[in-house]
Amino acid sequence: MAAAKDTPRRTPLYEEHRSLGAKMVDFAGWEMPVQYEGIQAEHRAVRERAGLFDVSHMGEAIFRGPDAERAVQRLVTRDVSRLDVGQAGYAAVCYENGGTVDDVLVYRRAEDFLVVINAANREKDLEYFRENTQDLDVEVADESDFYALLALQGPRAQEILQNFTEVDLPNLKYYRFVEATGDGLRAIISRTGYTGEDGFELFFRPDDAAGAWRSFIEAGATPAGLGARDTLRLEAGMCLYGNELDAQTTPLEAGISFAVHLDKEPEFIGQEALRREKETGLRKKLVGFKVEGRGIARHGYPVQSDGETVGHVTSGTRSPTLGEAIGLALVAPEIEEGFEVVVRSRSVPARTVPLPFYRRERR
Amino acid sequence: MNLPQELQYTRSHEWVRREGDVATIGITDHAQDELGDVVFVELPEVGATLEAGNTFGTVESVKAVSDIYAPVGGEVVEVNGSLEESPEKVNEDPYGEGWMIKVRISSEGELLSAADYEKVVEEEE
């Protein structure tokens, strides 16, 4: 495994976080802000106005060369031949047995593919990508250090960002991106996010990131940490690798079949296993739930039905928007309406609910 | 950091206010600050018997779950039921409205003065 795990890595915005009084934590080997003013206040700022996240710890793998598309097609569950240049797509990377290596965002650029990977999986992913494309004419480059990634999210995100760019943001559709050059801000502007709100993810050169960060805050964005990022994505019913997804869980089980094209040709690694699982039935499934008794379900708590353990909580918190304890759980496929969550040896009833927990009003 | 001089403290970040043989117990300003927004507090029932040093409840923030330890041993004589509806009082007023339980003391635990507790916190940082 990777060496030098002892010294935490810092993003180009580290000094900004310190000067804002952020509480810093170790996350996947990175020293990251978990909160500034408070998770709930930051959560609300994103739902009601705009929040600004430093997610520079995320990795960027670039696939370039004549076989770049073949390589990406082999590695990810989505059919990326259907992506236009300037379009991004959510996908999983699987092992041969269907278990999940990572969940990623694939950006199709004119010259290459940019694949955004989870920080905790950076070394593992790069090794997997290279190992499985050795027969192809493709370069797989780890360019994670070439980008600082900011997420500007919330109903006011567009209005704030428009102050700094000529790009016609109202015409930039969901999951589309453009490279902003020329005057104003230099960045890849992508209409994507991990909060359930409208918003953008912005790939800056490391040297440009701090200036942009300060400008967005002056224009009204609230700095928000990883704590709020987690409660926001959970309300939006989005998966987090290591919680909902891992090597023992397939993307079908985690409920992201929308990102899996089982009819893809040529096939991706794990496609056969996933097709078989779909035919024979899922071994487990991801459900959303609300806790009906007193208590908050947390990652790892057992889920029981009639006294039998039938799964576990993958993520859980008190939802700042709903004011209720919500969670995601991987449970036996026959579980329908409800179950009990074991909270510190106490059995607390929970009821399954459709996902997402929160859906924004579209204007 | 708010650290009332007249209170006693534990290494596990609880505070104790003594009035006769009754101890009022809560978590410190430092503890609530480390936890962040408190959203759930689980406390024992009146009549429960606590042993000094053992866990008697749980405080949860949005992000974290943390046990609370009994600074002294004894019988629980009162519980701050208002925390069920308003757990944020633990953040807003940890030594006042955010108190958790009152215990009739039957055995002593290992308690620190404000000055000694301050050193414990400094060592952690």
C-alpha cells in the first residue's frame, strides 16, 4: 500500500480553511475541513442560498491516446460512447465478480477522458486502471495534483458564479461542462454536484484556487465542510464509497443501476457477473429509512427483522432539513416495509421510505 | 474556552456542581465544541444507580456519537428532560440549561480542578 500515510496531505486551500477557523480532520489521508460555523448552518446555507466546498482531495485520472475510449469502456459500467464531448456521466468501476472498486464521474473531453475518483481510492484505482489496460494504447495519468476542485452548490450558485465568467451558465445543462478560458475565471465549469441542489463543480489550477475561493465567499457563498457535504448527499440519497459501495457490494445492490449499462459492447469488467445477479436476483438491496423511535441510526449498526440480523446501516444521521433521523441500509431483498435498527443494544423501529429523502423544487 | 472555576471536572470532559450531597452533571464547553451541533441526548431514568467512571448516557452530534461517563457514583434523582426536545441547549449553555442529570452522591470519582482540567484540554490540542 501507499507509503507516507503519516503526513496528511493538504489542499491548496489549507490556509483559507485555517483562517476561517475551520475544524480540520483527517479524511483519507487529507487534512480537510469538517465544519466552519456548524454542520447544520452550513447544510441550510446550501439548501437555501449557496455553499462552497473544497473537494480538492478528490483524484483526477486522465485517459489519453488512441485507445482511451476503449480503456474507459472496459473499466466503467456506463456506456461512455453515448457521452458527448462536454458531457459527464456517473459510473461505477467493478471487479470481475461485480463488487465495486469505486464510483466515479467520467468527463468526455475532445482529446481525452477525465475520470474523477474518490480520494481514499486514488492509489488503488490508478493501479487497477493500469493493470487492466496494459494491452491497449492508452496513457493513464494521475493528474490529481494538477487540479484544485471546488464545489459551489445551492439555489444561488449560478448567480454567484456568473459574476466571474463569460460562460452562458443558464444554458449549461445538468451534467454538462465547459472549459472557461479567456478573461475572468480559468477553470473547467461542470454543472454537477453531490448535494441534491443545483450547482457547479469547478476544476482550477492549484494556484488559482484561493483567489476564486475568496471571491465566491465575498459574493455570498458560505464555506461548507465535509460534515455538511455528507448530510446533504445523504438527504439526496447519493452513495458514498466505503459506506453504501465497497468490494462486497455491487452497483445493482447499491441502487445505482441507472449508471450501469448491462447491454454495453464491448463489455466492462464485471458485466457478466452483474447480468447474472440481475437474472438470479439481488443478494441484498439498498433502502432508505426513517427511524420511528428515539435514536439516530449510524453507519455499521445492525438491522434486524423478527430478531434476525438482515443487514446493516450504511449511513445515518439526523436530517437537518427534515428534522428526523434518516438512513440508508443494505438489507436482505425480502425486506419491504420496515425493520429494527439496533442502537446501542436497544431495538428501534424504522420504516422504509422511497429515495431520495429530499428533492429540490425545480424552477 | 469557558471554564467556571467553582466546578469540578473529569478527564472525559464532564463537569460536576456540588450542592450538599447532590451533584449536577453535564459536559464541558470544550466537549460540546468538539462535538459540534448536538442533536440527540440519551440519559438514564430517575432512580438508576451510577458507578463512578462508567458510562451513563450518550450525546450525539450530526457527525459523532460520544459516551458520557459518571464523575461520581450514586442514584439519579433528576434528569433534564428538556434536552429531549432541545438538545441544542448542550451547545448553547453547557453549564446552565444544558445540564444533564442530578445524582445523590454515594461514592467519589476522580475529579479535577478547573486548572487541572485546562491542562488536560491543552495536552489534547
